[in-house]
Amino acid sequence: GVYMVVIALMVGSAIASGALLAAAGALLLMASDSMIALNRFVSPFAGARLAIIVTYHLGQLLLAWALRG
């Protein structure tokens, strides 16, 4: 849906910026969101909660660092 388009635009913009930290952060957020969808709508998997929260917070941290320049 629209949400996945927004996520894809975020990742594409981060990669196009040339900022490695921003690209890595955006990719981690995409991974986190993908794991949420997989765990909820396809098949729950062991360690999902931990994997989701770790990738989410690392992604946010890297994006914040990228903004600090």
C-alpha cells in the first residue's frame, strides 16, 4: 500500500543522499517494518520482538547521527 511506497521513498532518498549513516538507518527501519509485517501477517518467528526493536532503534540512531552531520 501507500505505507510501503513511503518507506521505499525514504530508503531511496537516503541512499541517493550519499550519506552512509542515513542509508544504513533507513535500511534498518525498512527491515524493522518488514519484520513486523512478516511476524504479524505471514508467520510469527522466534525472537521477532527483539529483532524488531533492535533494528528500529538502531535505524533511528543512525538517522539522527546522519542529521547531526
